[in-house]
Amino acid sequence: MGDFMSALVVTGNASGTGKVSLVAPNTNTDRRITLPNESGEIPTKESLASFLPAAWINFKGTPTVSINSSINFDLPVRVNEGDWTLTFETPLNTDTYAVLISANREDDSNVVMLSYHSQSTTGFSISTSNSAGSDTDMLSISVVVFGGLAWAVQLRQV
């Protein structure tokens, strides 16, 4: 090895007993970690969790409801044509989260209107309708939820 101009210094905290581990990969290829040339903290999984969705789902809305892919959602329940109830697998810790919805039909004959309502920490309902205001089932529905810290809570348990 050669001489280095920088050093890695680990300073313990008198009130903590946590450990820091740096494990080399099981490979003969060198790995490099480059720290930014600025002061501040390295992001943690808890701090990054605020940028991740608390839940998301893409599901088939007709003729039989089925999940294509999801995180933190149970199988949606079709209440009536164009109306579904979505339930979180792990409840959120607030009911003031943001909901983003998109949907598509088998054809492009009508404008799709989307709405959500009845927000709670355990879930909410969504409605889809055509341009005439009639409730209409959709071929595919995607929903993303931000807020509620579901992921932050789960990550802290890892």
C-alpha cells in the first residue's frame, strides 16, 4: 500500500453502544466509496424513506380485480362499478397523505375522471367515471401514496 493523504476516523459516542461495520465484498475487485466534498450527514435509510412512497399499487380493475404489483396494499375490493376500497397492509400513522391515481380503459372512447375519498390511516376509496359522470370500471388502475411514514416505520425495524 502507499501513503494516503486522508484517513478514516471513527469516534465513539459516550452515550451510545451502536456498532459500525465495514465489510469487504466477496470479490477480488476493489470497491470505492467516495464521500462528497462538503459537510453534512450521509443519508440514512430513515431519512431517505421520506422520499419513497408509503404505498403503491397497480391493479386490474375489470372483469376480476387482481394485483399486478404493489407494496403495502391488500387486494382492492370492488364495491360497485367504478368504486373500489383500498386497504393498507401496514396502516399509516396519519390520514393526511397524498394520493396520486391514474387509470386506463380498454378503449379511448371516454375521458376518465378519477377521485379518492374516505381517507383513513387504514386506507381509502377511489372512484372512476367517464366524461358523462357515470361510474365506469377501468382495465388498469395505478395508485401511489406519499406521506404517513409507513416505509420509515418498516425500515427502522430492519
